[in-house]
Amino acid sequence: MIALLLAQTIAITGGTVYPVSGPKLANASVLIRDGRIVAVGRNVPIPPDATRIDAAGKWITPGLIDGAGQLGLVEISAVPGTRDASLQGDTIAASFNVAEGINPASTVIPVTRIEGITTALAVPTGNLVSGQAVLIDLDGATIEQMLVKSPVGVVADLSESAKDAAGGSRAAVAERLRGVFRDALEYERRKTDFSRAQMQALSASARDLDALLPVLHGRVALIAYANRRSDIETALRLATEFKLKLILAGAAEGWEVAAAIAAAGVPVLVEPLSNIPGYDALGIRYGNAGIMAKAGVKVALLEPDTHKSRNLRQQAGNAVSYGMTWDQALRAVTLSPAEIFGVADRYGSLEPGKVANVVVWSGDPFEFTTGVEHVLIRGKEIPLKSRQTELLERYKKLPPTY
Amino acid sequence: MRSLSFLLLALTGACASAGGGTRPAQTPAPASTETTSVARPQYPSTYVRHPNPPVLIRNATIMTATGQEIPNGSVLFKDGRIVAVGAKVDAPSDAVVVDGTGKYVTPGLIDDHSHLGVYAAPGTDAESDGNEATNPVTAEVWAEHSFWPQDPQIPLAIAGGITTIQALPGSANLIGGRSAILKLIPARTVQEMKFPGAHYGLKMACGENPKRVYGRRGGPSTRMGNMAGYRAAFILAEAYRRRWDAWNKDHKGDPPERNLRSESLAEVLRGNMYVQNHCYRADEMAQMIDLAHEFGFKIRSFHHAVESYKIADLLAKEGTSVSVWADWWGFKEEAMDGVQQNAALNQQAGGRPIIHSDDPGGIQRLNQEAAKAMYAGQRAGIPITRDQALRWITVNPAWAIGLDSIVGTLEPGKMADVVVWSGDPFSVYSKAVQVYNDGWLAYDRSDAAHQPRTDFELGEMPAPGSDR
């Protein structure tokens, strides 16, 4: 609806189009009207009133989707007053939806989107159940204008970092989650008893149990962070027990159990460039994403560091170096995350009817030689400006003019 | 007196690489066999070059870091030295011939800002040995005394084409201690890795970190407090240096009392130790330059130097290099003004940019970071050449640690630190396939016998394999 505010027809013409949903199309065009893609192909009639973007010799892809980070939720990592991604004092923060913490005016957003990232997951952090992640487009004056989907999932931590919140043992992490899930279901059955105070104490607040019900009924995903193989297996076990729609995140040792993850039909969010061994993942390796993809796991690639979100394409290029095919890697930063987050009807590929998040690149998006030439978010061309480009302009010649 | 010659090596920084036979003549032994602790060996290098047959790499694109990019070229090295570089090089009969068709060859990469070994994986408190955060001035600590050679991050960096590192103390302190300049090879002890004859670096830190760490425990709590802290330390060091320089002239009477803290700072004042200064903001770097002028030393490199592009002219004039990231920013207030063209703008101003990692991940792909910074500059209209960008990760960091006459380029006579890449090292898809350190094959991507693993990694089931 917001996109309709900008009634405009844009034609990106003559480039190599990578629709992701199908094979690449040389010398093709993408026609955009009122924020949506209306046509993609070699012989698309261009209306005379269309604003033309000549993409001859360029590569055209969907906008990249980073399924991690805290875009809009963190301005300066070391300044607590600018951090809004963690709820303190509540181990089970299932009802904590980060959306109203997002700052549409964050300077991190323009820095990121002018490098071809158009959509990102804003993820709550901390605690055993961190809260609700939402998907945002990296343009919009208000939170409402930015939101793509809320919630995408409830985030739980099954990695080493969650142990303290559960009392100090991985076994307690799993058991605590089971207890909360059971309580949520019982609370649902006995809401009247609960309101009359005729129920035993519950292991989380009513509002958090309420927030878990869509997860327990499979309508909202559980995004579970787990790295050690046994923790991944615990996440899979919980998903089976409670019939959850599970998304694994992190999954550093996922390659060791790739077949089991694939058999469970569970998608995985993974950072390719992570290989430093720690006790949470001694088996961590660059080959992880490629091995899982080869085993048939649906993989989305991440750049989890908010301020480095623009390096998602470097992550993807390295995923290719370590075992993914190029096509798999492009899908893993576009259509696969859109599918995993349940928005593939609107996002992730260049097809008629989809939201016009489109990037025109000077070449292979994963290569360092390549620059971004045009970014469109919801059919609106984004000026390639950020606080950093303004700093560059100011100091390109010394001394600067203030 | 063997011990004395070691001492002289350390003090003068005379470069004597293993097997080079260039050690200076020994000075006459003192009359007495009694020595003070200062005259005894100071944790000497026990580095020895690993033997390797001569190697000829041919049919490769040779990037020399001296301005040349030779297509279908060759590099020959023998006994740890580069013998010949060019379009046509004849191989001695005993040489191993490496077919470099489609491949690229560069000097070994050098990271002048690493915390490998001092912040080792697996990253628990037990391996947290980088900040002696008990006093804002700890010039007396040496990074080599924290360095753990079994850090499993070391083989990962080797596989990324790194041959030399400066392992630095952290940035909690105003003056954090001595750096360790190391050949990056598998070893049992740090002494076996110490680059023979290298100048020590002295880690100093500006800005937010010392303030944050000491603000509520005695100070400094402000940037002006930081400045006062450096000045107080160097005032003591000036007096210390005078006392020792006077005594060293004739060794008359008892030697002055030894103070390890002032000893390091006196070495800075004598020009024997290089200041490696963590500093983000432009205005603070200008203050540090004034501090250096006040005490008569040079700052060799500003590290991180996120705002160095704002004073690139001043830094070029001062002759201070900048060791920067390609694109890190925003993690704290003094890092808010990072731009991707920082290295390129410094190059344009006539400065000496270096791409450093400060990170166990980034050190594995220093070539990629240099590529990002080069192309960001080019896209902004700053004409950075491939050779300049290669120098950002080879001979420029070699200069920052005082070794640019020994390593950092592919030239006859230089130490044979050589990397063979699967393709253009500035492509995201290229990887180091062979890494030679001092002529020794330290890593080979296609041969498990040349993929070192640390003790830490043994027994991991299943083993991650060569692509960890």
C-alpha cells in the first residue's frame, strides 16, 4: 500500500537479468509499476511514460536479503542508549517484538542499502527466548512503512550462550523450553482457570505463553540458534516433539548432521565466513554452507554483524569458494531467505507481481570489482547516498570546507 | 660473549636473518665475566629456516609489489632467498618446478596488527592474554610472553597466505607493552617464531578504551587524562635513558637500577622500538604526533586510524603510516566516521596505507580486504593501482615493523616468503594454494602433508578437514 504512494513506471532495460526463480536472461528488461514488478523478459514492451534505467552490460538481481543482524535496532554497538535489541530481566521474552524499537532514521540503513541489501531480518538477542524477529525493507519514514512481516519467528537460543539463562546446563536449556511449551499449551486449554487463579504457577508470564501459541501451532517459526552438533539435534528433537516450524540459525556444525537436517526439512541460516573453533563448535569450518546445500538443506546466507551487513555479498562469494554453486549462493541471499521467512509470494525473485526490490550491478554481485549502480526498494529508486558518502565528499580534497 | 652479541642485536635492531651470515662483528668481551641482567640474552630468537629444495614457480602472473605484474613469469628461490624473478628464469637441476598456469604469485602477506596467540582460540578466559589491564601503563609486558604457539587460529592464517605477523597487546592500556614480530610457522615455542633481528613495536592506545577500562579505577577517565599518562611515562623514561646511556659509556660504578617499564620507553626514545599506536579520531592522532615531537620519537603507524583520511596530508608529511580496515565502522563512537575509501585517500595524499586485520577471521583474507579497499577507492575516482593495493598488505606493513628491506616484495635477495594463488588475489573466488615461508612450503592446499594442525585440533571428531 505504501508503494502505491509513488505511482511510477520504471523500466530497467537491456541488462542480464537473474530472476533467481528461473534461468538468467541476457539482454532483458524488468518493468516496474507502482512498486511492483509487472514484467520480466527479453521482449517486454516499455510504455512511453516509463522512466528508463539503461542496464546494458549490467547484472540485475533481486535485492539481497540478510537474515540476521539488528538493522534499525542498533546505531552504535558500544552505546547502550542506541541499542534496542535485547530485553533485560526476562529469560523467556517470547512476547518481545522488536518492531517498535526500530529507528527508521538509523544511519546504518542507508550505508547498507546502497550496497544492494534491500531487506533484512531484525533479530532480538539475549535470553533463552529472545523475542520476535521481524523482516524490514531498508526504506521508509516510519516503522509501518518498513515492515515486511511481523513476526517472522520467535527466536530461541540453544547455543552455549543460553546456558546461563537456563541455570548452567544444556540439558536445562532444552528442559526449560519444553516446560514453557507445555505450560503454553496448558495455559491455552485453561485460560478460564488461569484468570480465576485456579492454576499452578506457570513457567513464564501469560503474555509470553500467549506469544508462543502461534509457534506451537506451526503458524510462526521458531528460529533456534544452535552450533554444536548435539544442540542442533536437540533443536530437531524439540521440533519433532512439538511439531514446530523450525528454522535453524548459526548451525556451525550443521555439516556433520546435514542429512538429518535435510530429512527434517528444516532450513538453515548460516554465516559462511566463520571457522574459528570454540567449545560451542570445534567442528566449525568454511565448508559448512556448501556441504549442507549439497545435502539438500535449504540454506540462507548471513552477515550477522549489523554494521557489516553490506558484506553479505562477500559472504556469498566465499560460500562459492568453499563449495556452493554460484546459483545456490545467489538463491541463498534472495529467494531462499524469502521462502524461509514466509514472504516468497512477495519477495526474493524477479517475477511479475513481486515487490520491486531490484539491484543493478556493474557485474557479478559477489565480486569486489563490482559496484552497485541502482537500488530500487518497493519500486522507488534509492539515492546512492549515506553519511559515509557525505564524509567522503567532504574530505576528498584537504583541507575540507565545513 | 655470545650473550652480548644477542643484546646488541636486540638493541640496534640489526637485521640478521637466519642463514644470511650478515651478523655484525662481535664487540670485545667485557673484562669481567660478571654481567648484569640487562647484558644477558633477552629472550632471543631460536628461529631456524626449515630446509626446502630450490623452487621454481613458472607460467604464473607474478605480482612483485615493486610496481611490476609479469604475465607468464617465474620466481626462483633457494635456501630461503629469492634468486630470480622475471619473464624467463632457468631452474637449477635440483629445483622443484611448480606449474603456475592460471595462478598468481605474490609476496607473503604481512599483518601488522594481529592478536593471534595472545587472544587464542577457543577464546575462553584461559586464553585471554592480550591486555595486562592492571595499570594504564604496562610498557614492561611483552606480547611474546603471552603468545601460545598452539593457537588453532595460526594454521588458518597461514592458509590465507600470511607469512609474518606483529602480535600486539590489546588496547586497554595507554601503553600496552611490546609487540612480537613473528614468522607465522608451526612451532613449539614462540622463540622459534621470533623474526631474527626485528625491532620490537610498542603498543599505545588513544581514546575510548583506556578511558573505559580505567575511568572508575584510578583513571585516566578522560582524553586529557590519557595524554597526561603518556607524558608522565615518557618523562620518567627520559631520565632513565640518560642514566643508562651515561653508565653504558664507561660502565663505571654500579649500573643504574633496572626498570622494565622505562627500559621499553627508553628504547622508543633511542629509536630502536617502533610505536604502534591504536588511535581512531583525526584530532587525537594530531595530539599524538605532538606528543611524539615533545619527546623526540616517531610514531611508526597509527592503527585502526578510522578517521585518518581527514588528516591524510598531515600524516603523509609526518611520515607515519596508517594501518586500517577496509570497511569496519560503527561499533563505537570513535569508529562512527569510517569510510571505505580510507586507505585510498591516504594513498592519494602520499601516505603509506596498510590493511590490517585485528581479527582472526580477517587475517585469513587480507587479500580480500585490500581488494575491497582498492575498488572502493577506484569507484570513487581515486586511481589506486593493483601494485599499490598489494603493497598495503605486503611491503607497507613490512615497513611498519621495520622489515621492508628483508620481506614484502618479490626481489632477488629478499627472504623467500611467497604465496601462490589459485587466481587473481583480488578476486573473492581466489585462495592461497601454496605458502612458502623463508623458502619452506608451510602450506599446500592440495597436500594434507603440508596442512599444519595444532595440538589443540587433535582428537576432534570428525575433523573439519583442510577447508576449516
